[in-house]
Amino acid sequence: MLPYLTSEYGNANSAHHLDQRAKVIVEDAREQIAAIIGAEPSEIIFTSGGTESDNAVVQGVMALAGDKNELYYLP
């Protein structure tokens, strides 16, 4: 992680050159993780922490269950 905390930092969703490098790094990591666990890269979602991860799981389960409650959304 040291390179990503010191020199390879950036916002992967921005157009700045450092940020575009960060996007490549994140997408490479997504592909590597997907390959290791036998998933599609599009199935790998990175979150900023535990609460966001928990919410994504709950929302995904509710969406699969066909819940029509409009109080939550899938990002």
C-alpha cells in the first residue's frame, strides 16, 4: 500500500493525470480480485468502509427480493 499512500494517489473518478493513473490501478485490482474468486470484474465493488459495505449488501438483497420500497436506492 505504501506507493498508493505516497506517490500513486489520486481520485479515480477525476480527469487529472494522477487521477487517471489511480483509475488504472483500481481497475487492475478489480480484475485481479475477480480472477482470484472466480467473479466478473463488474461484480467487485470497492467501498470506503464497513457501513457503506453493509448498506450495499442490504440494498442488493432487498433489490433481489423485489422489495418496492422507494426509501433506499442502489448506487
